[in-house]
Amino acid sequence: MGQQAHAGVLLGNAGQVAGGIRRSATKSGVAEGDRKPVENCDRYLLKNTWCDTA
């Protein structure tokens, strides 16, 4: 993740960061079979939003 994504997570915007990661993978043409790491990251961010500080 880039610095802006890290800041987004720390500022309580994990859901938006997760959505951005998915959109980037889609726009970049990541094949369905290669999306597992993207989906794992997305799922982790969404499941752990309880730690958001905003």
C-alpha cells in the first residue's frame, strides 16, 4: 500500500481504502484467478474496521 492508503486506514477510512484497492485491481486487469491477495487484503481491512480511530 502507498502512503496515502496507510494514512487513509489510520484516519478511519479503511472501507474506502479497501474499495480503492479492488478498483485498482479491476482497472489494472488483474485476472480473476490472481485476485486472491487483493481479496484477502480487502477482507482484512473491512473485518478490522473496529480499530478505526475516526
